[in-house]
Amino acid sequence: MKSLSDKALERLRENAGIPDFTATRYSLRERVARGGMGVVYLAEDEKLARRVALKVLAAPHHDGELARRLIREAQVLARLEHPGIVPVHDVGTLADGRVYYAMKFVEGRRLDKHIESVGSIPDRLRLFLRICDAVAFAHARGVLHRDLKPSNIMVGPFGEVLVMDWGLAKILPAPINDEVAESDPNTTTASSLAKKVENDATPIVAVTGHGTVMGTPGYMSPEQARGESGRVTERSDIFSLGALLQFLLAADSPGADAHSPRFHRSLAAIHQKATAQEPEHRYTRVTQLAADVSRYLDGLPVTARKETLVDKTARFYRRYRIAMFLIAAYLLMRIALLLFTRH
């Protein structure tokens, strides 16, 4: 009897696990990604004639906890209606008991790939501001991401920036923004969903005596790394955004970081404040971090750093150097004309 090759066996295993969507409005096209909890497929919504992404539990035999986690992830995304967050279209259960949800199929590249085509620091900072905008919106709705990193950011073909993978999201017991709470009374109704959940692409490591480490090394805050879930707040996401800022500044310079000479001291100060070891030393809100980056882009002083006279002079020159050059050129021309006429 002829034995099957490893490649053939792997193909059989994959086909055996393909979910049956024949009783739904969706027809599967191809597998896009796979993680510990679920598989993402590209599918066709036959009723609306559009492509969607389907996230399905990895296997039909599972406990109820995995199903609850997947539904919870869909509920978190459904409450975050923002251009920078992938919308959820549908949720359901297959005949074999597997839970799935349908969402927008995102075309584009991950941030860690897209950044290779973005040369200038100002353009990278504008990308960062769009990430901040989506995260700030989620915080205002009482949701923390807890796993912000380059591979969880997608940039579409028209420049759209999307914050992906909310599988580790934490629902806060009360809204961060009181004004949002008044306008949207449903912001506190999901506090019962604030249990920790696994991300299908990020390993979770138990920590004795503290809790569960949830996040990605290099991007998660120190309190997350220690498993101190009670101390995880919006400032924990701000730490991750600070790490993202460093990645954007140093992406094309191996070994460089936000404190390298090629980066301005104001950016280094912003990064240092965002990634402070103690949460109370970081920015209080994402909007404050974004405002400092915007000030830098506009040639204004940032709150993260106290300027010296030399700094103020240098900033004034950077902001008005074109006008100063034109004025200097005009004065030199006038002097040259005066000298010429005298002769």
C-alpha cells in the first residue's frame, strides 16, 4: 500500500476541518489565516454579492467557553462603529455547533509591511495619528484593545488605516468619557463581558499569583507583563501606542530607536512619556498623546518636554525657514540692485 506524503496528509487534515456553510448565505473561497481559537476565511455573501471575512471556531468539538469568547469578540467589534475599526455584519452557529461571525474583508498590507513604502517621518506620524484616532474612539466606548502591535494594524489600498484583532479586548466597568456615556447609554451594558479572553494568534502565559499575561512582548505594558489585570487601563494601550511610535520612527533603521540622533528630541520625549514604566507617568488619554504628535507636526512645542531658548529658536527656524529664505533672498537682491545702481 502506497503511503501518503506529509504534504498530502496536511491537505487532508485541512479539508477535514473545513466548516460546512451550505445552509447559510455564505460560500467559502479560501483560508486567510489560522490561530489558536479560530480560522478566518474569505467568503462570498451570496445575498449581497460581496466578499466578506468569516471567523469560525477552529474545530467542531469544543467547549462552550470558546464559543462565548468568539461571540464576545464579535460583540466588542459591533459596538465600535468607526472607520478605523472593522465592522461586523453577522453572527451565527453552524450545524456542527461552531460559532462564526462575518466582517468586512480587509484588503491591504499589515503595518509592518506597508511602512517600508513610507519614507518620511511626517507621513509615518500621520499614520500613527489615524491609529490613535481609532483607539481613542474605542476607549471612549469603554473598550481597551490590549494587543496593539504592527501586525494588528492594516493599511488599505486607498490609505485607510484599520485596527484589527480585538480578541484580547477588555470592557471597562464604566465609560471613560462621561459625555459619551450621556449620549450613548449602552456603553456600560457590556461590563459583564469583562472576563479575560484568549487571542487566537497570541500566546497566553499563566503567571502564578497575579493572573494571566495577555499581549505581545515588546508592545504590552509592564503591568500586563506582570499579569496585573486590575491595573490595566487606557494607559496600558497608551504604552503600546508608544511602542508603535518607536517602531514607526525606527522601522527602516536596524538597531535605531526613538532616542537615536536621527530623531528629534521632542519625538523622543513623546515616546518616553507614552512608555513610562509607571502608568501614572504616561499620558492620561490617547487624545493627549495624539495632540502632542500633532503639535510636533505643526512646529509647536510639545507638552512632554520643556523647551530651552535654543530649542525655541530651532523650532522657529524649522517652522518658518521657507519664509525666512524668501525674505533673505529679497533683501540680498535689493542690496545687489542698490550697489549696481551706485556704479
